[in-house]
Amino acid sequence: MASRINRHLWEALDFKLSEVLRVDLGVGVAFGIAALALSFSHPDAVLRAAPGAIGVVGVIVGAVIAGISFQAAFMDQAFLKKLRAIESEPVYYLAPFLFTAVLGVTSMLALIVMSAVSPKAPEALIALVSTPTALLTTWTIASLIPGLATLVQFVGLKMDALDVPDEMSEDQRRLPQ
């Protein structure tokens, strides 16, 4: 059963490359490079960032779950019928938040590992742990922006759906532009 649930999540996250290669990934890469450099010049500073980042990512994961809940609550049967009629996939509007949640969980795991690394560990080990952790953590934070943009788009779609009758003929199966 768990693999079936995971399969649905991965299918929902089936992004095009253009949906992944955005500014939020660039922010993550920049912070990953900065963490790599700091790991060799100030390794203790990189490790000190982990506890604060754990709190921030925890808040983000909570906010993302709230965003998903908000959207799901407004996907009643009449609205879902309208989405089906215009051939729009409801999961499309949840996917950015689902992606951020997956990034958040992954970065939390990496942050837990990073918080266990000693400041006396070899700099190469600190770099090996902190570089992907910084990338994932800042990507998680920055990915809230596209998620919020999708939330605004969803609210607009919900407003447009008000103008479409619940029972639609074949000619009415397009939402107003």
C-alpha cells in the first residue's frame, strides 16, 4: 500500500524540466556553492546554521501542508466536474506545494545529519554534508514563491469557475478567459 501511495505522489510531481529549472533552484545552487566555500574557510559557521535552518524548514513544511489543505478544501465535486470538463488536472495546482513538502522533508533529513557533524570533523566531510544540505534547504525556502503563485492562480480559477454553470453543455466546456 505504501508503494502505491508513493507512486501517486511521484506521478503528481511529474514536472517538466522547465518547471524545475527556475530561480528557486538557482538560489539553492548559489547557497550550496557558498556552503562549499565556507566549509573550507569557516567550517564551524556552516555547522552553526543547521539548528536555525531546521526551525525555518519546519515552519515551511507546516505552511505548505496548510496550503495544500486550503486548496483541497475548495475542490468540491462541482468544481472538480468543471475542471474535468475543461480537461484541467486538479493535482496540477497542488504539485508545487507537494514538491516543496518533499524538498522540505529531504532537507530536514539532511539538516539532521549536518547537525550531528562535529566542528572538528575534516573540512572535506563538512563540505560533503553541508553543500547538498544548503542547496536543499534554500531551494525549499525559495520554492515557496512558485507555490504561492500557483495558489493565486488557483484562486483565480476558482473565481472564473463561478461564471460557469454546474451543468454544462459541450459548447460551454471552456472557462472564461
